[in-house]
Amino acid sequence: MQENGILTQAHHERRKRQQWMVGSIGVLATLGMAAAIAIATPGKNTTPVLETIVQDLALDQAQIVSMEGASFLREERIQRGDTLGTLLVRLGIQDHRATQFLRTNPSARTIHRQLAPNKTVVAETSVQGELRRLVFPLNGGDTALIVERRGETFAASEQALRFEKRILVKSAEIRHSLFGATDASDIPDSVATQLADIFAGDIDFHRDLRKGDRFSVVYEMNYLRGQATRTGRILAAEFINNGKILQAFYFEHEGRGGYYGADGKSLKKAFLRAPLEFTRISSGFGMRTHPILLDRRPHKGIDYAAPTGTKVRAVGDGVVEFVGKRGGYGNLVILRHHGPYSTAYGHLNGFASGLKKGSRVSQGDTIGFVGATGWATGPHLHYEFRVNHQQVNPLSVTLPTAPPLSTAQMPHFRTLVHHLMPQIELVRQTRLAASN
């Protein structure tokens, strides 16, 4: 009786499995799948065999989408050596009428004269390559030549570009150099240059940078058709150099602007720290072996190595006291500034056009070009900063600053700082958290 009960139960279980498999076949059929399943009734020493046969089902025929009337938009950056023909090929323009118009129309011929590398040109074409619209940025950056199809002909006009200004906040850490840090954080070179100019009175970017220095910057970026095209002004910045925190905020009043610390003191100095931008110093201030005379003697100045022809700028407002040749200095310019200060620029390859004794110059004006005249073994600028006609170390002297903001200007300035400071603090904390 017990054996019969077990057999009955086994038979019942087999029926349940068969019912489950039949139900599964029904579900598969419902899902649009065709399958044939053969079941062998298990005997005493047999193993169930399951065989699946898959049948391909017919799909609905794909519908071809018509491209009639569709437009294609393509951007290409002008490369060195490009001609109008090579540019049109890369833009996918296969339009004889358009090519003829661009070659002969007086307004469109501006493109031939302004095929400058790195300009981005945009073309809208049909499927067949017919030109519908061409946007070519003109020199100056604010306008573009627009060529548009009008029936069987074309029209060219100059139109203002519609830029979208956005505010970006980024930070970086110095590993090797300022430009290396900005490259790693995708910060444009022009922002790096501005940053160096803003803090040039407090940081010598040739010698004072340390591994681990950090900076944060808030700056404007202009976008055209969703792409970043050119940088604007730095609005705020913070630089932590060797543990010292420096901050700068751009403040404009009555059409004149400048950078100030959070306390309202101007960051602008009466003199630039260096007469060249981003050059390596070939010899520091102090004792050195003269490269030609080969004896130990004081080197009363700073040598800046730079290619021949590099522009030399006046470090401050002044009057030309001397311009010409003088002994080991070679071609020399001496500027007299206010008070006891004067500066000298030696080994020049040549002088700025029209520069003569008595000429007035402003800070940043070009006064000459790097050379190797006089006692020089290679192209460099010899620069001296003098107080009462005595040479002093230009990298260590305390330079006078511009006047601070007035009491009347401070409330507006504090409001500006209150708005920008949280952005600086946020990006600084974010970078610290990421580094940890």
C-alpha cells in the first residue's frame, strides 16, 4: 500500500510538471515565439530529453525615411595652408553656383583675405551638398559674414554674432608650472595670462611658484552656438602661494575698472615686476661669473632669456632718459620714473619706432626688442631697477601701489565681494575634498 501511494504521488507530480510545461508553451506562443518541445515519458532508468527548435518570425518591412528637404550642419576649423577650395570640400559643399559666388562676389571675397588658422566656419547644406547658409567669422571677433541661398542665387551680409556669456568657476593645483596646471584643469591660456598679470605685483611666476600651490578663478566665457569661443574677464581669483592667500576682485566705477583685495586695496603696482611676460630667468640677482670676462663680479640686474625680437615693455610710466649704444650694455634704453626710480634695458636688438630722448611712455608700452648686442653671448634682456641711480634687486624691492578704493566706493565693492566669495570658497572646498 505504501508503494502504491508513492507511485500515485509520483504520477501526480509528473502530471503537474506536464501541465506546467504545457502552460509554458502557451505563454511562449502568446509572446510571439514558436517552439516545439518533445517530452519523453521517463522510465525507470531514463533521463528526460528536452529539445528546442527556434523558428525565425517574419518582421514588418522597414520603411525608408525620406531625406528630401533635410539639412546638415557642419563645422570646420581653418587649418594652416587652407584655400577656399579645400575648406569647402571639408564642409561638404558640392555646389558650383555657391563656389562661383564666393569667388566673385565683392562681399564674399573677404573670406579669401581672412582665411586665418583656427577660425571655425559653419555651413548648412542639403543632402546633395548644396549650400544653404555659411557663417564665416570676420577679424575682430564680433561680426560674421553670412552667405545665404535665395532661390537660385545667394546674398552676403555682415551680421553681429550673438554671443552668450556664461560665468565659469574652476580651480587647479600647481605641479610643475602655471600653464601645466591650467591645462590639466581645462582653463584657457588667456585666463592663465590674466591670472599672472593680476598677481604679478605679489608673485614672481618665474621663481616663487611651489608644488602644491593652488588657485581658484571665476571668469567669463563667451559661447557661440553652444560652443566656447573666447574668454572674457576674470571676475575674481584666489591664489595660495607657499601658504600665503592672495585674493583679487574686479571692480568697475565710472567706466574704469581694476583688481582689488577684499580690503579694497589696489593690486596694481606702480611698476611691473618683470619687463617680459612668461620668460625664464637665465641668471638671478647677485654674484655670478661674467659670461665673457669670466671673473666673479656683481651682476646688478636680472637677465631674462628670450628669443631675438621678443617685445620689451616699460615697467612703469616714465620719460626716456637715454636711448642708444653704451659699452657692454649694447643697445640700451633708460627710463626715468617718478621720484627716485629709474630702469634700464640692455642688449636690445633694436628700439621701438619713434622712441627718442624725452619721449613719454606708459606702463606696458613696447620700448625695444630682445637681442644680443654688447657683452652678450646669446639673446636675452638685461634689466636693472635703480633707486637714486643705484642698482637694486628688482625682485625684492618693495614697489609703491595704486590708491585704494574711496570710502564712498566701499559699500558697492563689499556687495560685489559678498556675491563672488561663496563661489571661490565652494570650488576651493570641492578641490580639497577631491584631493583627499
